Amino acid sequence: MGRINILDTKTANAIKAGEVIERPVSVVKELIDNAIDSGATRITVEFAGGGISLIRVTDDGCGMDREDAEKAFLIHATSKLHSIEDIYSLSTNGFRGEALASIAACSDVTLTTCLKGEGEGTKVVYEDGSLKGVYDNAACTGTTVEVRNLFKNLPARYKFLKKDSTEGMYITGLIEKIAVIAPEISIKLIKDGSVLFTTPGNGSSLDAVYAVYGKETAKALVPVSFKYEGGRIEGFTGMTSFVRGNRGLQVVYVNGRLIHSKTVSAAIDEAYKNAVMKNKFPICFLMIYCEPGTVDVNVHPQKSEVKFSNDGDVFRLVYHGIKDALNKNGEAGTLFGGIASKEEEDTNTGTQLRYDFSASASASKASSKPSSSTASHKLGNSQQGEPAAANKLLQILSDFKPDLEALKETPDEPKAIEEKVSDEVISVFSGGPEAPAPAIIEDVTENRTLTDIDRLAAADFVGIIFSTYIILQNEDVCFIVDQHAAHERVLYEEFMVKKKPGVAPAVEQVLSPQILTLSWEDYSFVEDKIDRFKENGFELELLGDRQIAVRTVPLGKAGKQSEVFSAILTDLKREVPSKSEIWYQLIQTTACKAAIRAGDKITQQEAMALIEKLSKLEDPYHCAHGRPTFFTVSKKDYEKNFKRIV
């Protein structure tokens, strides 16, 4: 038949490159793994154009002679394995012999190397996946691999790359993490000709953390050292008072290899359970050491995923290791790390957050200063004079308070539980889960009428339940409004108006600019996009050494610039469906983070001012992310559910 073809080496390597080399950071990962395996004490990683135009990794390791330099580019050529049995006792980062062959298949590569003690080195040059020549070279120390024009002969792969700044951010984040696990190596990172950081290489992981992430992060760490069932965990875990909005600084290594593991993440969460606020994540740098035969690193071409022979033992090792460290530091028994956010303090003490929704002021200006003279407003407070029916409604819904409290907004997760809560509320009104629930929630996306909004604007205030939901009544209709979603929509539309051509964004000057210290990864991201931040209301000044000053913020959120800016930065660094829409994502996120939250206490006057603004919007039915701002329950629906009518 003759239909089966044996692929030539160039084609086979190009296909393999698609598995091993996903983006520029994959090249850096493979090259720095080889540099570490070479026994280097100094490694310099340099990149330009996000790693697409240039990646150069230089080490002072053992080097190679001419024969090995040529063999290094052959597929599955490696000095780290001799037989399959060796894979169960690996002590190196690389082992498949795919890296250089894959890199050469999708870029232009120049390797210069010299065996230690030799007077002459070797240069190997590949272009377009083909060997161009092997040359004598002046003696040098160690090995330098220079990669240019990544994916130039693989346009299908190239078009899926992100902007240079984003690809560069991935590289910076990787080198930051590798520097911590290789403290005995002095690692220098150079981006577009500028040195970002250099680690001391003195063998201290804490000093490496200090050099990469700064003094504040290093001071927030407590040492971890624990053994369990033949395994050992070393490293550092964060104090309960030092948390982030994502897992970006939960860094895990297994036998010196940077990995991702759901088992380890679950153990970290369990160890900090009830010690940090919900949807906040502690930082940690955990080095797990176990017998090579109990972990399989040959799961994925990028070697970032591993399989453990006993997940339970690993879970217990991490869990008890962290708990032991926190106990020794007096941290484990402290609820929320001994501190609470300003909003939590206000909630716990009964003081009231003040929000200005008046027509004379921007709806975005939300002061975090508590008013000591105003008591917290709670549905059912006899001093407020709420109707008895409202008290009964509160009692009916009180059983669902734990779920409703879970609706607190977080930088990382949508409030998907809200649909579940709505279903549960319907179930209560319908007589329980077994009774058929009537359609008491209007589908506002299908049933938009001016009458609904007019009635909402004219509705009377009843109360606020769970410090989240505003209850109003108009004739025979009850409106239940999500205060966060409503305020988010108000802010979103106000900010979108300012996005029209020729109209400057609404900003507020920060009286005393706060200095924020970022990771090099985040600093690099901000540096590359500083003009775009300014276009959207953030005037930032780069101070160097990973520090920025926030001088203006959008939507009147001065005083919370650290919290809002950090949350926005986290969202913008994520993968998004369309690159062109990323700055509309900024507007959405800014509106979300600047809005009052579920659990924030507002007065009746503030609630009604918010409702008035909501009723005048172009789309008052949805928040910036598409969630409903309110739903209605008619008097007839109540009567049906209480069997007053059939």
C-alpha cells in the first residue's frame, strides 16, 4: 500500500518541539535545568523581546568536549540516563535528551562550550532545524546556549504566543522560583539589557528569597523541617498574617524539581484552615524530599507534573510539616493570623462603613473610615422599626447564612455558589426541596421592562439581610438587590463613560502615595504596561528595586490603592480569551474591587441612593461580570407558597 511514511529527522524534531517547547519560558526551563545539572556555581539568564528574539543562558559548569557538543543536539541523547532503570533513581533535572533537539528544531541556536581544563572550545550552530557547522572556538568557562527567532519556522505555534511583556513575565516568574531551590548557585537575570536581580549563591534559601522577593516576604516566613514515613520536608511557610489573593507564591519542589501538585495544595489549605481568611492564600516555599522510587517525574514532557506512589503520605508530610512550623512560631492557633481586614473589624465591632452614593458625589467614593456614632443596621433591630414581616423573612433565610457568607468577592473565583443559594431560597418559599418550586424569580434577561425599573426606583426600603441583600417593596412586589453587584454595575458604567475617545478617566489623587513592593515578575509586567495603566486611571511611578508609587487611582478608591491595585494586577496577569479585551477586564475588575462588598454594612440612606443610581443605568440588571443585580418575588408568589391561594 505504501501509505505509512517514516518521518525524516527534521520533521520528527519539529513535532517533538511542539510538546517540549510550548513558549519561551519552556526554553529557559530546559536550558537552566541543564546548567544546574552541569554543576555550575554561577548562571546568567538573559532574554529580550519576551524571549522570542533572544534567550541566552550562560553557566560555569563542567562544559563539553567537541564530540559531546555535537551529540547534544541529537534526539534522546543524554548524559543522565543509561537504561530505563536509571529513571527510578534520578538526581538530575533533565533526563530525556529532548531539550536541545527540540529547541534547535524551532529556532536558531548557537552553543559554545569548553571542557574544564581544555585550551580550546567548540561552537555548534543550528539554523532552521539544520546543522550549519561545528567550529573551533576560543577557550571559555562552561557553556553558553543562545537561542534566537523562536518558532520562526513554526508559524502555527508562533501565533499562539502572547505579547512580549507577558512572555517575559512568565520567564521572570520561573527564574524567581528556581533561584530559591538552587541557593548554592548565584543566578543573575537580565531582561532587555537590564539586570533584574542577582542571588548571592551562598547556600541560604532565605537569602535567595530576600534577593528575589524582598525583605517583607523574607521576614514573613517561618522555617519548616519535618520527617514522615521516609519523606522529608524543608523550606519556609508564611505567617498567617501574610497572605495573598492567589497561589502565586505557593512554590513546591520535589527532589529539587519545581512542580505542581493538587495533593500538596490541598495539604497547605488544610494546614491553614481557620487560620487565614477564606479565599486568601499563605505563601510558602516547600522542598519535599522522598525516595526517587516513590515519585514518577516522567509524566509530562515539561516535567512539571509528578505522581506519588502514596498521595496520603505526601499529604500528611506537608500538613504536619506546616502545622509543626506554625505551632513553633505561635501562629497556628491565631484566627485570621491575629489580624482582620478593615471590613472585618468593622463587621465584628458593629461599627458602620460609610459609602457616599449621593448625587453630588461620585458613586465610586467609598470611605473606609468607620462612623462611631452610627450603629450597625440589622434587619430586625427594634430601634430601626422594621416591619414584623421582615423579621420573619430573616428567620426563614437565616438557615442559609453560611452559604450566603461564602459569596464574599475574591480575586480568583467567581461567586458560583450564588445560583445554589437562590435555589435554596426558592425551596424554602415553596415548602421544601420535595415541593415543586414556582417560578418566583423573574428572568430579567428575557423580561426587561421600564415598569420593573420604575417600580424598583419607587420601592420602599424594608431592610438589609446578611449585610448583603437590600430588601425593598413596591405595592405587591418584593425586590431583593445584591448590594455588591448593584454598586459594581454603577461604577462600571461610570467608568465606561470615561473610556470614550477624548475623555480622560475619572481619577483621584492619592494624597500620600503608597509605595508598593512587587515581585520582579509583577514589576516587569507593570513596567511594560505602565502607559496602559495610566490610560485607565492608575498613574504609577517606577522607583526601581521592585518598588512602585501609586499616585492616582480610578473611581475614587484612594486609601485602598494597595488592595485594589494588587487584585487588578492578579486578574490582568491571567489568561484571557482575547488580548484586545484585557483592558476592559481591568475596568470590570476595578469596578468589582472598588465596589462595596457582601458583608459591608451600609445605612438605609446609602442603600436607597444606590438603588436610585442603579435604576438610571443603561443595564441595571447585571453586574460588570453578568451576574444579576436583583430579582423579584411577587405577593402572589408568597400567597401561593403559603397556600393562601391555589
